[in-house]
Amino acid sequence: MPAPITTPSFTPLKNTAIFKPLQLGKLQLEHRIVQAPLTRMRARKEADGVFVPHELNVEYYKQRANKGGLQLTEATDICHYAGGYPGVPGVFTPSQLAGWKKVTDAVHSKGGYIFCQLWHTGRASPPSFRNGTTPVSSSNIPISGKALDGTDYAANPPRPLTVDEIHSITDEWAAAAKRAVDEAGFDGVEIHGANGYLLDQFLHDNVNKRDDAYGGSIENRCRFPLEVLRAVAAAIGGERTAIRLSPYNYFQDTKDSNPNAHWAYLCQQIATLPAKPAYVHMVEPRFDEALSEQAKLDALAAYTAAAGEGVEAEATATDKAPNSLVPFRRILAKGGVKFLAAGGFSRDNAAPVVESGDADCVIFGRWFIANPDLPVRLAEGWPLNPYDRDSFYGADPPSKGYVDYPFFEGSA
């Protein structure tokens, strides 16, 4: 006789706003808990710079699929040598698209939805990962420290993209989105414009030192990301298009001089696009890959202002802290663009963000890694598996910390 289900140890969240349905583009979500785009480095190498989703990846995403829930894939290369990490898949070869199709079929078989996050890493890529070619960026400023291959980034500074190359990469983003939807079966794509990768290297003014139409003013620095948004929406429809942004990011040496004003401008432009994206996904200011939450907030407060001018002044005329995603959310809401928040969310602080209207959905990363049945655990108040940081980015064997976390008894 099976053992009885353990009495819930925590307050069930099933009657909170996080479990209310939501129309997100073409998707009818049954709850607001979204799986984060998590680089796990488990794709299989087929050739130099070509990594392909396989059975282990299918199992990983299928385990975490749930009826009416949304999953975001790991960052995925839009073209050959766009990546900067081993084991990261792409959507530019027939084998990759066939591998992803098995993933999307598995997710859809459980009634779930899945968007593919598409990226180009730009300067966050050493020559050894690019067949010896020089990395590209907005400017020639390298990241400090060492790349994954052990080389100093400074020894191989990036080459500024030409305007023609920017246009070519924009076209490639749109083509990758179309392949992802039409051939791999994704419900949509999320453009990676965050965390110090290529589009973010154009947004942050401590990296972008161009003096042409893609540098200098905030209007110019936003041009490339906005052109990518327009191109992708034209290829697959705005309702299947989304973007991730990180205005308060410090990762990979990005530190903008005025994130509140600059990303407010970007959000205003997004909110007025003819083909608006289904959502914008932003990273909370408290989240940092190296600093503690309080240290990050203190560092931001030391150099950012409480208010600005124009659209930012309108957005920040609230009782909220100046370094907050709420002003961006309000700007986007005026254009009917949904808002997803990520960064350090737990069972305690997620539901209040949705209840207050500060986000439409909440992104979970580490807790989704360790708990393939996370939505039902939160709904019922069941305990959560602890996560193993050492197996986040690859492991030996690859299944370790990837598909071996247990489901709660009775939830699978």
C-alpha cells in the first residue's frame, strides 16, 4: 500500500494570484510560474561550434513541463559561432531543429508551452569557441578576467561590428526565430537582450563607445535591439515574440550610467511598436551573480538617482524605491505589453509581486532546476528539494543535477 502524502509543510499558494490564468500572446496560461532560461551545457557536440539537443534534454524539459505552464529554454545560438560556451545548443542546423522538435513535442504532450531564448554572445566568447575568429561587440572594449578556455579576454579584444554586419545579424535573428517556430515547433521566442551579451553590449553606455547611428545617445544605443524586435515580430508575429532585459546588470562588466532613465526610454519604445511583443522579461535589481542581495542594492543606490526627466519622472513618481522594475512595468502596461520578473524569487516573495500587479508572471530558476514539479509543490505547500550549485553548468555524468531530482510523492 503506498505511503500517504505528506502533510503540507508550507502555506499552499493555489488560491493566490500566482495561480490565476493569464492570456500571454497566443498562450492561455493556467498559472504565472515560468521556468527560467537556464544555461545547463548538456547538449551533445556534433561538430566544432555545433551542439545538438538529445534524449537527455528531452527528458529535462519534459519533466518540468506542466499543463498551462510556460517554459523558457536555455540561451540558444542563432547561428554558427554565436555562442561562448560548450554544450549550448543552436537553431541553425537540421539536426538541432530535429532535436528541439522532440523537446517541444514532449512539452506539448503534457499541455505545456515553450519559448526558445535566442542569443548572440558577442564579446563574451573567446576565439577558441569561434574557430579562431575575433569576437564582435559594439566597441573594442574586452571583458575583464578570463574566458572559459582560460585565456584572458583582454588578450583578444572584440572587433566593433560594422553597420552592414549589424543588419546581417538582425536578419539572422529573424531567420532563427522563424526556424524555431516553423521547424522546431516552439510556441514563440525570447530575444536575449540582457546579462552582458551582444544586444546588452549595445545598450550599456560603459561598453558601447560608438559614434555612429548605433552609439552615443540612448536613442542610438537602443536601435539594434529595437530593430531585432521588429524583425523577429515581422517573421513570426509580435504575439510570439518576447525580450529579456537587465537594466541593473553588473555581469560581464556592464554598468550603465543611468539605468532608470535609459531603460525607461527603451520600454517606452517597445510599448509603442506596431507589432508589440507578448511580454518583456526583466531581471530584478537585487539579483547579481557575485554580490549578495544587499550588497547589490547598496552598490546601485550609490550611483543611481531617485528620479529623472520625461518618461522616467512620470514612471518614478511613486512610493517605490528608485531602483525597481515597477516603473518599467507601468510604462509597458500602457502599451498592453505583459511583464515577467526574474531574480531571487521564492515561495514567499513570488505571489505578492503578482498580487500587487508589479508583474504578470514570476520566473523561477534554481528552484525549477531542483524541483521538476515546482508549480504543484507551490500550489499545495509541499517542501522543496534543495539545489546543487556544482551541477548547474554541466556535470559528470551529465544526468547528475539535471534529470535526477525527485518528484514529490504523488505529484508526477
